[in-house]
Amino acid sequence: MAADRTDPNIKTPRRVLSVDAYEHVRRGLIRSRYRAGERLVLRPLAAELGLSPTPVREALLRLVSEHALELNDRNTAVVPAMTRRNFAEIHALRSDLEVRLAEAAALKASQHGIETLAMLHHQFAEALAIRDDGAVAALNADFHTTIATLADLPLTANILRNLWVRIGPLYALSRPMPPMRSMGEVHPHAALIDALRARDPQAAREAITRDFNTARIWIEPMLA
């Protein structure tokens, strides 16, 4: 049985705390909690997580080693800035991976998985309607990482999630989000869900391609 971390009499190993901090920050990067160029200052972050600085420092250094963060001249972890050249490389990788995953999801996704995706899109549309840009960005990341899960290609899905560590801060940087109507009469997410229900890989490819190309057209002009 796992230890109850809420019990003050049970001391959680530092390694476990470091993993918790790592997952918290990594998830925050994917879900656009942090912006490109933002500093993750050790002690305030440790206080936010209710941890001592040591496991948080270890988590940040692990993310630096994975190129998810950088160290500035004061040894503070920083979310990497994004140039147009970096973005072009990331967009090309994303295009290849997400098309593969969308096509596979059209053939393999369970009905329950498709309905989970539909629920995420519904929540995304509601957040967009009330201009809750933080929720929109987080739900958008959840939508795309869920597609990766439904595709049942775990290695490809893991590569995509690692790529979203770099993509997420772009969406944070690029707020406010574009309105739903700017993406056409049928939002690419809705078109993708329809393609999955129809078991149509070609339609899934077209929907996901329209989605990330819309994002590219919107984000690219904001980059240095």
C-alpha cells in the first residue's frame, strides 16, 4: 500500500517529492500555465507546492536536462524563448506526429474514448465563449494529448507529449485565443471527432491538419 502523503507522521522520500514536482511543472508547461520567457524561481515555486527547495531544484534541473527549461545567468530556470526557426522545426514535427496519431485514433479509438474527446471539446468551446484563455489553452492541450492516447501508439504519443512541453508555453504567450468563428463553420476539433466516429482516417488527417495550421497562422506572427 502506498504511503499517505497527507499524514505528517509519514516522511515521503525526497525522490518521490522530486518526481511530484517534476510532473507538476511539466504538466504546467504542457497546459500553458507558463509562458515562454517566464522565470520559475525556486523558493516561490517550492512554497507553492508545499515542498522544501531541494526536491524542486532537482525537478527543475531534470527539466533543464530535457531542454524543457533553460538556466539563465543567475542560475534561475526559465521557459525557453521561441524563435520562428525553432517554431518551424517544432511545427514540422508536430504535423508529422499528430497526423499519424489522428489517423490511428480513427481506426482504434473506443466509443468511450471518443466521448471523452467530445466532452473535452465541449468544455473547450464553453471556455472560449466566455474568453477564459487559461482554460482554453489547458483544454486544448488535454484534447491533443487525449488523441495521442486513443491512437494506441505509446512511443509516438510519448514523443508528442514531450513536444507539447515546448508547444504549451506558446499558447500561453499567444493569448487572447482566436474566437471560434475564425476557425470556420465547423471547428477542427469537432470535425476530428466526427472523423473518429466515422472511422475515417483521411477525414481525421484533414481535420487535425487544419487545426495545427490554423494555430501556426495565428502564432507565427507573434514570434521574434
